[in-house]
Amino acid sequence: MNFQSVLTLLGAITASLILIIGIVLLTGLFLPGQVPGNYRYTLGGVMTAYALYRIGMTVARHRRRGDDDDSADEGA
């Protein structure tokens, strides 16, 4: 496992945790009743959208890197 794979895995784990936090905020689970609804929905939506963006970018980068590895193998 090379350094780039470790960074990709770390990015995917971080994005997954942000997604979980965003979903928890949107659903209101494990939050005290004093947290305003508009704050929860705004922050939860932004965190969920950001996490989905990061997961998509990680997958795209992984696929692009996989294509580059395949083309390098063909040329050898």
C-alpha cells in the first residue's frame, strides 16, 4: 500500500464521517432540544452536500489514477 492509497483511504473515511454527522444533524438524533431547527437543517445540509462532493471527487480521482496505471502497464 503506497502513500497515495493511504491518502485516498483517509479522504474517504473523513468524508464518510462528515456524511454521518450531516445526517445526524438533519435527523436531530443525539442533539439537545435547544438546538434551533433552522441551524440544524442548514448545517446538516451543507455537511451532507460537502461529504457527497468529497466522496465523488475521491472516486473520480481513484478511477483516473486507475486509468493512468493501466495505460502505463500497456506501454511497457
